Amino acid sequence: MKKLRQMFQMLKMLPPVVAAATPGVGPFLARGRWPRTQGALTAPGLNGPVEIIRDKWGVPHIFAKDEHDLFFAQGYVQAQDRLWQMEMSRRISDGTLAGMMGPGALPVDRIMRTLGLRRAAERAWAHVQGEARTIAEAFAEGVNARLKAEPLPLECSIFGVTPAPWTPVDILTRGNMLALALGGNHRLELFRARLLAEVGEELTAMILPSHAPETPLIVPPEAMNLRGLAGVTKMEGLDKVDALLGDPNIVSGSNNWVVHGDRTASGKPLLANDVHIGLGLPSTWYESGLHGGRFDVVGFTLPGVPMVVVGHNGRIAWGMSNLGPDTQDFYIEKLDDPKAPTRYEFKGEWHDLEVLREQIPVKGGAPVPLEIRLTRHGPIMNGVLGPQVKPDSEPLALRWALHDSGPLLQALLQMNVAGSWKDFRAALELWESPGQNFVYADVEGNIGYQATGKIPIRSAGHQGLVPVPGWTGEYEWQGWIPFQDLPASLNPPAGFAATANNKITSDDYPYLIAHNWFPGYRAKRITDLLAASTKHTVEDMRRIQAETYSLPAEALRPYLLAAAQPADALQTKALDEVKSWDLRFETDRIGATVFQSWYITLLRNLLSNKLGKELVDRYLASEYERHGSMHMPWVIGLMEKPDSEWFQDSRTPGKKETRDELVRRSFAEAVQWMSQKYGPDMAGWQWGRVHTVTFINAPLGRIGPAFVRRAFNSKTLPARGDNYSVDGSSFLWSRPYEVVHGTALRMIIDLNDFSKSVGIHTPGQSEHLYHPHRDDLMEMSQNVEFHPLLFTRQQVEAHAEGTLTLQPATALAKQG
């Protein structure tokens, strides 16, 4: 019945979808929805005229006489280029997707309403004051002026949607959604709890290790056998949210670094940032230049958010990467009635549940009621995780620091106008969620690093690794890590600072930021290359961002070469490719594919020796971004122990297989798999032929028939890098080698001469079907090429493609 309803909804959309995907007809229809980028338009609400000069890469550079008009115009141009993306984002975060897409979207709406991103934004907006409030209101005015002035995107016609007016709360909710996408520790807690029930503490600690191996995993008895999680193989609600936000089952993160002038050719700092995140169409990012009032800034922001999130002004530059702090904990609650609860226990006393009753609109059907129950720790999640998690099993409430965090608007404002390290740090003290690594440089020659985020201090014995009892009071948060105690550095002695989602604290750091960091392979490669020269240039920064050298392959290849005994000509040739491989994941390397296939086969065989097939499949499919990287250090360490019990052969109980035998068997199986999947001709085994990326449009690139997906998605490109290289292009270990995550943004800022700064994001500035700027940056980005990060008006005019003037209604009235 569910599939029939979804099919019926799709059939109703078919006429406009078919028209949009039809050659000749589609481009004609789409062109009528493209934004106006030349001439003059009336925009009631402006104080004076605003010039918007778009360069040949589709980037708008806004020149306004005051700050109200500057951010009014920023809202206007963002809505010109990304209104549909903004509408999708709002519907996902608010839990109103089913009102547009029908009952198939209800799992997403239920979980998003329960998580309460909108509720958090509404509370936060009440505390936004002064200039930040004025900027948000002006931005929303500009979005709404575009809604009235120009045709709606083609997707609005396809889905029969007229977007509601944009509000400042929508801006804050957009930031909260980023916090959700970058903070997936809740997934890992649930998966660890499921592993504990099935394989025990010792095995769980081995295959999901923390960065404090000397500290044993502490598991409360109540978390050992959560019957609500027993046998759960998928969580539909979380899985569907992940599919829309960008799959977190791989390594969501970024690289950033800054180099002091003592180590550059110019004598002034260089700052580099490349953001790794789920890849889709349109781009996650939006580029613009803002010039008016106190603002003289260029860089990148999120569609639906004013100002610039990463970039530079006339005095400072900054970039960010995901710190990944653990700001989420599940609490096992004790309720008065498992079927119809009204109270929960805490420290021997009973407290009333806070109950929110909501109606979810559903396209083509009646509204669906949703009851959200909240304890002091947060919402009870059981009923929305998915049908396999029984609503009446052990109640699991999610505490998330987001709900205690302030809005980012004031932080963004102060960052954009900061002129010194002191100003910048004052801004970052207000940046509470999501926790980030920021790097900094200024024209005076200073460089710096600062960690940010509202990160809980847990009580003794609470590691934040598994669900804990909520009724005893033993596992409560004890406050927050003070900002002044978060890791920071000004002009570090090394002459540079770099982060790559790696552990950024020493072992004697007094607070817990996270247990699970990304392995330090990217960070080590970056720092090794930075330390190798004292004459770095912008081109050197580009080369580092383009690095595909594999430190894991460097560590593991000797074991393969020492143990392999090719059984036939194909295996011999495959091994020769690995021998001659330069350990770089470039698109023409065959050895890269052979090595990667061998590693995946080896990993599966190792796990199969201890876990059942179903659990191996679930482990490889992952449950959280950091989990998708944990096994590599474990496997490298295991290979140093040839007598480990992990080399037991699961196919023959009682038979012990040596390490080298397992290496050989895995190699033979990998070569056979590649021959069957890609053919025996090794030209088809080149890394760029098997490791490819397609930018998927949401939602038509996922749900439409093949001809619609072809029209709305990008073409498929060869992809460089892998899950551990500096230039990252990650795939799921259970589904090689389709890239689902990679470098979405790059920038390099030259503090000696801003005109030499460069940047790019992918696939392009515009969301509009068939628009020339929809995917024109895609191949450039894959090739690690850039366009100038235009800053001065002279630069902008030299690369201008069109100029649109927004005029206040009073100006046109006077002309008339």
C-alpha cells in the first residue's frame, strides 16, 4: 500500500517532470525560471540602489550604501540562485516534507520534529538582539522580495509548492541542521549498544576503539542488553534523514591550515581550507562578495544564511573544519507506564513528562498526529527511530548541547568585521554549535588556531560511549568546557597550524572533547609537507590540497608484497601493478584499485572470523561518520601481530589461519571480484574508472525514473583520492567505489596580496536546471583548479558577466 501511494504521487508529478526532462522542451521551460541578472528591478524596502555584479563564474558581488541594503540584497540573490534548496532545507528541518512529497516522507518529519531543530531556533531567536537581529531581518526581507518579484523555480511547479515567506527563525534553523549533519555521535552510541548485546564488551572495544585504549570501556549493566535494540538492522527515520542531509556513514570533515610568514615566499601568512562533506546538486555552499557599511568581505556561506562563514575581509582571513565534539548522549529513562506514560523518575522522584502534540501535514492525505514526550534530558526517541525499534521498549531520551547553545548570528557578525586576533576570538566565544576548528591569519603577520563549541563536562564514570541510566542522577552533565580552556594557539612555534578532524589535544588535556577522532593520516601528510619548506606559495597550498598519497597504503603494502603468491597470470599482473604503484590515488592508477579491493576483502575476512555475516555487513555499512574510518589503524596494528587470534579461519572451525595465508586468500578473492565486476582487462581497473562521483539532485535525482535522474543529476566524473587522502573522495566500505562524500569547497588566502587568493566550490553557483552556472565548476574542482577570489571592485568589473541594480520603489517613483 505504501509503494502504491508513492507511485500515485509520482504519477501526479509526471507531466511537469517529463516536460522538464525532455530535450528542447525542458531547457525552454527552465530558462523562463532563471533569475534576472542584468538591468534594473524594483525592490520595495530598500533605502537606496544596490549594484549586484555577477562574475563569469556566477558569483554575485554586492555593493550597497548601507548594511540593511547589503543584506537585503544578499537574501535576494541567494533566493534567486537557491530558493528551491532553501525551501527543501526548511521543510526537512521543520518536519514538513510530507506536506510536499506525501506519506513516504513521514519518517523524516517525525524524527526532525522530535529532535526539535525548529524549537531550538525559535528559543534562540528570542535572544538575538541589536545589529545581528537587524541583519537577519533585512536578509529575510530580501528573500521575500525575490519571492514576489521573479518566477518560482521549476521544482515548485513540479511539486505544486509556493514557498512561505522566509523568516529569521528559518536562518537559525538552517544552522541547526548543519549541527545535526556534523554531529552524529548519537548513531555511534546506538550502534555500540547493539554490538555490546551481540558480541560483548571486549570485541566491541576492539572494533569500535576509542582514542584512549588504556581506559577500559565502562558499560552500565542497564546498557548491556537493551531489548529495544536487539536484532535491529536498520533505523528508517535516521537513515532517511541521513540520505537527505548527506550520508554520515563516511568521513564528514575537512582540512584547514595556516602558515606563518616565516615559512612563506612572501613573508606574509597563507591560509588554506578545504571542506569535505556530502556531495550533491546544488552545492552545499554559496559564494559571494559583500561590500557596504563595515563589511568588505568575500567568501562562502550556506544558502539561507547571511554574511560569510569562511573567507576574508580587508584585514583577516579564516577557515574551519569539523572538531567533532561529543555533544550528544542517550539516557535510558524509567517511566510510570510503558504504554501510556505521563511521568518519569529522576533521583527517586517522579516528574511530569512534557508532551507536545503536533499535526504533520501530508500531501494527498489527512494530517498525521505526532506526540513528542520530553524528559529533563530531551525527547524520547524510540517511536521515531524506525519500526524495528519498539515504541514501548526501554525509553531512550537524547540530550544534545544544541538545545543549550546560543545562535550563531552574533558570532558571524563579529567574525565578518573582526580586524585582529582579539576581535576574532571574541567572536568565536559565541560560536557554540557545531563545534569547529578555526584557523586564522591577519595582514599584520599573525596566525592562530581556536577550537569552539559548547561541549559538556560529564560526571565521573560517564564516557559518553553508550546509553546510560537517566533516573539515577549519576550520569548528568556537570556544565561546559570553558571557552578559555578550549585548545588555542597564537603564532605557534612550528610556524603553522593544521587540522584534519584528528585528535587536537594531548593526553594530559583535562577535559573530554571526543573519544572518536579521525585517524591522523591526513593531518600527518599535511604537516609533513608544510614542514618541508620555508618558501611556501599559493601553488604549494594547491598541491597540498591535491595530495592523494596514501599513508595507510604505505603501511600495509609491504605485508601484501611479502605474502602474495600469485596463482595465475591475472594475479601476477595485479601484483605487479601494486608493486609499481606510487601510493597515490590518482585516476589513472590501477595499483590503487587493486590495493583498495584487497584491503576491503581483507577487512571483511578479518571481521568474518569473529562476527556473523549480518553483523559484518552492518559494520561495513557503518552507523556514523567517524566509525567509517576507525578500522584502518586497527588493521594496521593487527598486521604487526602475525599470531593474533583474529586470523582464525571462520570457514573451518578450529583451524587457525596465519596472517600471511589470510593476506594471500584476500588478494586472490579481490582479484577474482575485480575481474568479475570490471572485466579481465586491467585498463578497466583504473582508479578513476571505478571510483566515480555523480552529484545527486535532491529530491528528483533520487526518486525519479531514470530519464528524470539523468536530467536532474550531474554527469559522472572520475574521482581522485580516497577515504584517507588529503584530497578526500570517500565511499562506503559496503558499496565500493561510488563516491558519496568529498571536497565541496576549497580556498587559499594570500595575506600578502588578497588579489592572489583563489577559491572554488562544486558543482556550481546555481540550482536552476540547464543553467550555465549549475555545474560549470564541477570539473574544475575535481581537477583541483580554482577561480580568483575576487575582492576589489576593479577585479570584479574586470571579470563581470552582468550587472543588476536593485532600486527602491521610491527611486522609480521619482523617475516616473
